[in-house]
Amino acid sequence: MQKKDLSRKPLKLLLVSLISLGFIYIFTFSFSKEDTEKEHKSYVKENYKVFSFSPPENLEFAGNPVPMSEPEVYERMDRELNANTFFHSNTILYFKRANRWFPVIEPILAKNNIPDDFKYLALIESGLQNVVSPAGATGYWQFLKETAKEYGLTIDNEVDERYHVEKSTEAACRYLNEAYDKYKDWALVAASYNMGMNALSSELERQKASNYYDLLLNQETKRYVFRIIAVKEIMNNPEDYGFNIRKVDLYEPLDYKTISLDSTVNDFAVYAQEYDISYKILKYFNPWLRQSYLKNTSNKSFEIKIPLTAEYKSE
């Protein structure tokens, strides 16, 4: 009789045990994961809601009604309203920055007889930041260099007033009034700010149209005025669109005094120390100063903002 090899039996038992445990683990894990996913989906279904917002029937821009009864116009407005409602992070920052800068922009628009709604044009152009576009448009009102000079802003190696909120708003008003003299329609004025008066006039002539809502335009300008109106609607009725913005969350207006400067400054870091602030804060309040010095060979007079709020002072 052949003698059995008993030394292999424990090894076989071990392998069988491991395989069995593997099947049990896989079955248990799969079952557990499936249950977890079901519970998760159930929780999401019960607790997470995404709503579609329908545009109001009565909307207006700069005192003129938007023809919401036209399906194509309605759908364009619907797109911008939902896009800006659900771009939460961006729209929340609109609220925060508007609290600081709208009080600066509003009186300048009013003084120049520009409808108040155009403050939302600056908001969608730049988010009320001194950004620079790929094409070189700069500042809150996104002026190109040559256009900015045409409307009275100083731009050289040391100074770029496209970064100056008050002065760039004044320049924007000059453009907007010129465009209104041409078109006699504020929606067309806003469209021209995006695509230029020459291009807009060409389209009006080619299409034999007389208002913005009847024009077939490039995708950006097609959406442009609707974006302004959508942001205006959301910011005027925040809770209707799910935004609960506390006053404490908003950025406060800047508190400052102005110092007249009509001479050379060799080093703005030293200049800042004279007012007990840092170079960074000096540039934060005066971003239109583009160098660390100001030669000012023409002895032009500039107004420098110096913060009064203690939080901006150097320790």
C-alpha cells in the first residue's frame, strides 16, 4: 500500500480556507457597497434639490421693456438667469464686491445721465476687479489701450488710469453717451460696448434692424445684454434665486483721504512709510500707479488715496 503524504494536507486546508474567505469577503463587500450606494442615492434624492428658475414676465433694461413674449428672447434670458444663478461662487462674489464699488460707480453714472443699470455692465465685464483680458482690455470697464486714450484716460509707463475706478467710470460714461447719441437706445448702447460701434452699425444696416432684440449677432454679444439683465434680476431679488447674503459677508467701502501729488516720487515704498502704510497697501488703494516711482516730468497733479481704516495701517 502506498503511503499517503500527510505533510500536504494542512497546506490544502489552508488554501481552501483562504479561497472560501475570499469569496465571502467579495460577496460581503459587494453587498455592503451596493447597500451603501442605495442609501446614498436615497439620501441625495430626499435632500438635494436643483431647481429651474423661470424668468419673470416683466423685465426691463434701462427703463425699456424686454420683449419676453418672443420665445427666442425668452430662451436667451432663461439661459443667462440659470447660468448666473447656479454659478454660485462667482455670483456670491458679485454681491460682495458690489457693496464696495457700486456706491462709487452709481453717482458718476447719475452725474453723466447714464441709467443706473449700466453698473451691472461693469460687473459682468470684470467682476469689479482690475483684470486684464487676453486681448489687453484692462480694468473694471475693460478698456483697450487706444480706446481708453480716446476717451481721456492717461496711459504711459508710470500711470494707467484704466485701473482707476473713478476715472475709468468717467471715461465709460463718455463712451456710453456718445453711443446713445448715435443709437438712441440703451440696449444697443450696451451691445456696442461689447462689439464696438462700427461693427454694430454694420449689423444694423445689413440686417435692416433697429433694436438689439431683433439682431442676429456673434455669440458673445448675443448673450451680453441678457447677462446684464440676469445679474440685475438676481442681485435685486437674491432670495428668490436661493442667495442668502448676510451684511457681514459683504465687502465694506474703502475709507481713505486723498493727497495731492504734483512732483516726483523716487520710491513709493519710502513714500508709503510717511503715511504709516506698506507699499502693498499704497498700491492696493492706487493700482493705477504702475511703477515703484513717479518721475512726473510734466508735474501733473494726481490724487493719491491714503487709507484711514486702522486695519490697513502698518504695525
